[in-house]
Amino acid sequence: MLESTDEMLRYLEEYLGMPMPFRKLDFIAVPRFGGAMENPGLITFSSAILLIGKSADAAAQRRALGVTAHELAHLWFGDFITPDYWNDLWLNEAFATWLSVKAVAIAQPDQAYEVLDIADKTAAYEIDHGLDGRRVRETIMSRDDIRASFDRITYRKGGAILTMLEGWLGEERMRDGVRRYLRNADGGTVVAEGLIASMEEPSGNIEIKRFFTTFLTQTGIPQIHASVQCNGAGPPKLTLRQSRYLPLETRPRQTKEDRKRRWHIPVCVRYPSDASGTATVRQCTDLGEVSAQTTLKTKSCPAWLLPNDGDTGYYHYMLSADGFARLPLDQLSPKESLGLVHSVSAAMHAGDLNIEQGLGLLERMLAVKSIKVHEVIHEILYELANSVIGDRERPAFAAMIRRWYRPIVQQVGVTPRPQAESWMTEVRPTLMLLLADLGEDPALQRQVRRHLEAWLDDPVKIDLLLLNSWLQVAALGADEALATRYKDAMRSTRNRYHKFLFSGALHGFRNPKLLASPLARNQRSPAAWPVLAGAMRYPALRKIVFEALKPSSIVQEEAASLFAPMCDKATSHPLLNLR
Ligand SMILES: [Zn+2]
């Protein structure tokens, strides 16, 4: 961490054209402290984040680097200059988030770091998809408002707005604008208007103001519908149309105002420049109105068009199912792949793609070696399994899961492998559970049980996520003998993490006799609800789950929202011809 810090600090000084604004810089690792705090000259870190050894896994390294870079950037943005008032808190956090990606890329120019967890904008989607989200620049009236503003909208969406601005202006203009903003503020307090004015200089550009205003003072995320027209002899035309992205579940509460929201969006697309497909063209359009049409810089009809080049834009995009399918996965960056899978997910949740089309596109994306892409696919599969897949469709759905995931699990293995690519280590635990649970794969359950029992006999050091996954997978097919071993191990272990995992795994039993007692004990715990949703998939368990839910109305309310069908349109689809 010390080596990387040096490099990152030097990079920031050079990029910002200004030395570190304080005379000294120390780090202190604090036990039982959450996150980190950018005190000038003495940054405090959770010891769990900072004190990692060289053998730490990729996720811990990413976190340590990302948090350190974030705090270093705060020395300028937050410490040297600081917002005039809390409504512009984003001026601190968005800059720290955006700059952390650049600094980490310098210290660790590894592709795996391209989608840095603490800067990942997709974490803001869940809030921004709803009708009750927060604005990046929000009115602050009370202390509760201040507390609420330290959220993913301020950090992740705020950072994404700066990324989008840089994609639009280019690296040089962006850097010059940021330097001007720092110089103009000169160690004082700042407001958003100051940043906007610095970015507009020297030419004065009204569009920058509209861009900032529409993204800072409106909730929600735009969706861009892109279509290419290749008619007759002239060059192909690109039509872009914007609307607010709204998943179907928001439909009952949408107002006219919710639907007619518009943004000033810099849309940058990429497509092959000629029929050979060897070179590509990047082309940007300012989408300030509902729709715009531009002429593509190629004579031939492009084989594909990516509507978010570099995934720098904060928007979802919509193509025809065929337009999605033609995107060349091997030519997309990790960030672009993540943007694609989120756009497909968004289109499924809005009813723009039906389930069969959506699943076809997701199956293609299984080839992408990215933990984040796989996580999105897993989430969709669990949502389907817990909502629209009924008893009639279940065998076909499980068969599909086995067809998708058996080859991948075979490749990554169920135990750690020396020299495995880091994405394998990260994706292995969830993949196994998905195949064993949704894929109802008894062979995998038996295989994992053998490894788990050997470990219980001789509990050597093990990755906690892997242990958790083994416990969950083996629990699915557990008999009384295995259940007894779980309970014994839970009582006898002195490792509090292991104790926690054992107690959680008791909810994973699918044998009605074994599940009843853990449910009766823990039905009030929110942690049990997703487990209940999982258990509801099994007809033999429904009565038990229902009985466990009955005593508490709060639990019933929460459970109702979990079990509500994902969306009305999805259920009305003739549920796929799953093979
Ligand atoms: Zn921060």
C-alpha cells in the first residue's frame, strides 16, 4: 500500500498541476473503524481495509487501493477546497470517486481494476430506477438530510457524471477545466456553479450548464433507444431517442411528470468503419431534445453499433434484440460488457425485451470473464426463479441452468486452484450455489459435501466465501446426519465467522423436517427473508414457510414485496420455450 500510495500521490499532483496542499501526510489504521476519513495530513483507515498483506485476494487489494486513492483525492477536493453547503457535498465525493479510478489505473494498470468497486456507477442504479430517488444536488434542511446524502447517488452517480463529462470534453479539456476550478476556488469554499463556470471557460458553452443541471437536479436515469437506418445509396443514419428509464414495477405510481423527464446527454457511439470491421469509429452527439438524427461516418451499413462507447455515459441503452446480439463481446472492454449486461437487464425489467430474448442475450454473455457481469446475470436468474418460474416451468428452467453453468463450474472447479485467474476465485462461490440450487444439481451437491466433510474433520484455513458456498450447497441435499454435523460444528467452533456461517446455513436445508426448526426460531430476522423466498420455490416447503410467516405482520409485508411477481408484463408472456 505504501508503494502504491507514493505513485498515486505523485500522479494526482501532476494531474491537478498542484502539489499536495499539506505539509505532511500520515496514515493511521484504526481497529473496528468503518471506511476511512480524509483528515488533512492524517488519514484514518479501517485497519481491515489498509493492513492487507501481499497475499490478500484481488477484492481486498482493489478495496485497499480504491479507498486509498479516494482519500488522497480528498486532500484537494474536500480538504483544500470544500463545499459552501451540504447540498454540494457531491463536489467532494464525486471528485474523489472519479479521480480514484484514474489514480488506481496508474498504480495497478491491470485490466481487472477497470471496474473499480468503490467507483462502480451501477451501484446507484437500484436507487435511480425508482420513483423516490435522491438528486445528486439535493435540498438539505435537517441533520437527517445530511446523513442521507452520504449515499450511492452522491458518490457513484456523482462520479459517473464527471466520467461522462470527461468522455464528452476529452481528457485534456477536462483536466484543464479541473485545474481552473481548483485555482479559482483557491483554498476556499465552492458551489456547483463555480465548477460549471470553470468547465465552460474559455469558450463559454451553454450546453455544459444544461448537462450539469439536468443530471444534478433530476432523479432517474435516461434510456437511449438507438437505431441505424441503411436505406438506399446515402450513408447510414443513426436515430437516438431518449426517455426516462422506468421498470414495470413503478408503473402503478408513475405520473406524467415522471415520464416526460429529459436530459442533456452526450451520447458517444462506436461502430466498424467499413465492411471489413478491422477499424472502428467513435462518434458523439449532444442529445438535448427527445430525439436526434445524425449521419454515420461510414459508407457501408455497420455490422454493429455500441451506443455507449467506453461506457462513459450514465444511461441505459436499448437496441433491437438483434442489435444487442450482434455486439462483438470480444471487442468490448470490461466496463462496456458491464454496461451491456445492465442495459439488457434494464430492458427485461421494463418489458422492452421479453424473457426469452433476454435469456438468449445473457447466455451469450456467460463467455465474459467478469465477476460483475456474472453477478448481474445471477441476480436476474434468481429473480426469475423467485417470481415468474412456476412449478410447471421449473424442470426446464433447472435444465437450462445446468446447460449454462456445468461447463463453467467444471472449468473453475469447486476447490481453489493454484494459478487460477482471479475472476475464477471470485465467481466460484456464487456459481456453485447457483448450479446446485437453481440447477438442482445433485451430483454437485454430493461432490461439495465430500469436500465439506473432509474440511469439518480437519478445519484448515479456508476462504470464508468458499466455506459459505460449500455449506449452502451441501445444505440443499442435507440429511439428518449432515444437519447434526452443522449444529455440532456451530456449537464447538471458536471462530465467530464460522459460527455465523453455520447458523446461516441452517436455513438452506430443503428437507422439510430439517428446515422447520431454524425457520421457527429466526422468522423475525430480515436475513431470513431471502432464504424464505428461496424455500418458497419448493412446493414441499411452502406450507412450512407460510406457517413461519404468519405470526408477524411486518414479516408478512416484507415477504409480500419479495414474492410479488417481478412485473406484470413478464408474467403475461407465454413463459418461454425453455429447452
Ligand atoms: Zn469520500
